[in-house]
Amino acid sequence: MLVARLFLLLAIVAEVAGTSTMSLIGQGHGWWGYIVMYVLIAISYYFLAFAAKKISIGVAYAVWEGLGISLITVVSIIAFDANLNRQELFGLMLAVVGIVCVTLGESHGQPNAKKNTDKPAKERSFSTSTRCES
């Protein structure tokens, strides 16, 4: 699980770097900016795929996207002098709270529940309810 989290962290770093490159492209850095951006985003998805082998894809994607947005915002503020209003800060805070809830809701080392395979696929029911537990 530690290796999967490392892959997820690498995916987040590559996403932040690739997305932040978009601002440089707008400043006229030509084709090199596009190449760097596409390579970094491809690397991000590559590592995300490895992380999803051990971390459920819903959790991995939520953490990847949520932390990515948060870090991109920090990079934008520091490197590109972006300003956030209260509403944007509140939305960012909600994203972070959501990441915490999703991460805490993930089963850590618990055995998988018995799969519902005794019924045909059309009759199987899957629960979509989730809770944030601490």
C-alpha cells in the first residue's frame, strides 16, 4: 500500500507540474511548452494507473484530483500572483475536507467483504451510499 501511495504522490506532482505549464504556454513559450505539458500529464496518468492497482480507483482519483487542484492553486498564488476571493477559498477548503473524508472512508488492511456473486449480474445490487467517518 505504501508503494501505491508513492505512485499516487508522483501522479499528483506530475499533474501539478503539467497543469502549471499551461500558464507558461500562454506566455509564448511555443511548442516546447505543449510538449512538456503533454509529457507530464501522461506521466501523471501512468502513475495514477499504478496507484489504482492497490487503491480503489474512486479514492485514488478523488485524492489525485483534489490534492492536484489544491496544489495547483498554491502554485498559481506563489508563481503567477493569482488572487482568490472568499468563495474560491471556501470551495478549496471543501475540496480538502472531501479528500479527508474519502481517505478516511477507505478500508485500511481490512479483508474484502464477500462478493455478491451468487446472483446473476442484472440482479446484483451495489450500495452507493458513503459516509465520512473519523
